[in-house]
Amino acid sequence: MASAPVVRRLHLADARDIAALQALLESAPDYARRITGKDPQPSDAREVLTALPPGLEIGRKLAIGLWCERTEALLGFADVLRGWPRPAVAHIGLLVVHGAHRGTGVGRALHDVVVEQGLAWGEIDTLRLGIVATNATVAEPFWRSCGYAPTGEVKPYAAGTVTSSTAIWERSLAP
């Protein structure tokens, strides 16, 4: 990364945030193809910002981005669910990097922000995520390098034309 990015929350009420997230998702169509079998759709950004598991309040969802201060472009995005599926867990629902910025440290920097936020919440001691099997070859090396390991829990997965499975991975927030 040429300069330090700015961390800022994304808001559903801000049309610029929705447009920036949509542009980021469209910059990485290979990810969408691996997990849905199709290219990014025009409604994807809105869906990412509103998706919640049953019973979780919207206030427990954190949508954060790394922005280029100079161009105001969204470089990376993370969606984190506080206290889900257990009170001491924060679940990373999505962490995606703009296609033009892959391999530049944006993903690692964004993950560092997620870790800092988890620690700041106080009650969180574990970070959790799911890796869809059709995306595992790309995702597993990154998550392993961030300290995550598979828990052995596997769940069915279906989205678009893709039917697969999701492996649950976790890491401790303890230093």
C-alpha cells in the first residue's frame, strides 16, 4: 500500500458507501463466481450491508472499510457480527479486497482492524469465520496466515447455482 488507508464504517443510509461497496464487489467477480456461480449482482452491496443471521440485531453488525485517503476509493471491506453465534465470539461474515489491491497488504491491514475491534469490545475472545469449499483454495492460505484453524465443524452451503459446504475456522484473540 502506498499510503496508510483510512478506516471508516459503511452505512446503508449513505448512497456513496453503497456505491463504493458495489464497485469493490464488482472488482472481484472471481470471488462471486466461486461462491454463487455468477457475476456480482447490482443488489449485492445492499444485501451485504443488511444480511443478518436470525435473531441478531442490526446494531451487532459492524461494516468497516479501508479507504484510500487520496482517492476516497474503498480498498477493502469487512463485515463482522459481534456476539454471534455465541456471546464471546465475533464472526467475520465477509472480508474482501478490491481486485486491483490484492496482494498489497490491504487484507492483512483490514484483518488487523477487525482484531483491534474485537479486543476493544472486551467480551470477545474468539474470531470465527466460514470458508466455502468452492473458495477454499484461495481463502485458506490467507486465513491460516492470520492464525485461524479449522474447528472441524462443517455446514451445508447453497447460494445461486453453487451447492457446497462451509468449514468453520476460529482463532483466539488472546495475545
